[in-house]
Amino acid sequence: MPVDSTLPNCTASNVTLSLRSLHNNYGPDDTPSLLLTAKSSADSDCKVDLGPKRAVVTILKGGSAYWSSADCPRTAGSLMYRVPAGSSVTYTVKWDRKPSAPECATPPAGSAGAGTYLVEVQAAGYAKLQTSFVLDND
């Protein structure tokens, strides 16, 4: 959907955002998948931007940012979704376990090791969301 669509913008008063990991634990060959859902309580459709620079997903390890959707998005910074009245849409973020660096700088080498990771999502006009998942050794 184009950013300049005439559909009204969703707001925190008529759309609730939620975040969850597809699984609580991921094996070494699994790709962590994070589900960002916009659920409407409105009487009419609206649009919400779940793009990597508007709904910033950050994966933290030990309290420090390890990866962020805003660091070097592979797609446009905006990703507009129509949220049907009384319904919901879900955007799935798949993480390749690699670190990221701001402004597309070269990130550290390697990939995420075993442990618990905290995920935060911050979207303008909405409260910060959090969830977590575990990367297993085997």
C-alpha cells in the first residue's frame, strides 16, 4: 500500500500492537521469527506503518543491542499495512542471527550464540513492546 494512501492512519486508541516470537526456543538450524500484529478495534479500516524504521525491532543480548531493523534495512524504511476494521494483520520479521551496525556500517563478524535474547519493538505513538526467545546449542 502506498504511504500516501488516503486511508486514515491507525492510532493507539483504535489499534493495539503486540509482539511474540513464533517459538520460545530455536535450535541451531532454525531462523528466529518475530510476529508483530496490529489488531483493530475501529469501525473502519486504517493504515499502520510496520516498516523497519517506523516499527523498530531490536534484539538485545545481555542488555546491549545485537541487531536492529533500523540499522540497515534491506527494504524501504516504510511498510504500510491496511488494518481491516475489527480484524488484524501480522508482519513477520525473520532474523538471520547476524549482528547489525547503524548506518549500514560493517557489523561484527559471527552469528548469535546460545542464550536468551530480549526483543523490543518501538513504534511512534505506541508503547514499547517486549518478548524473548532462547537460542539452543542443540
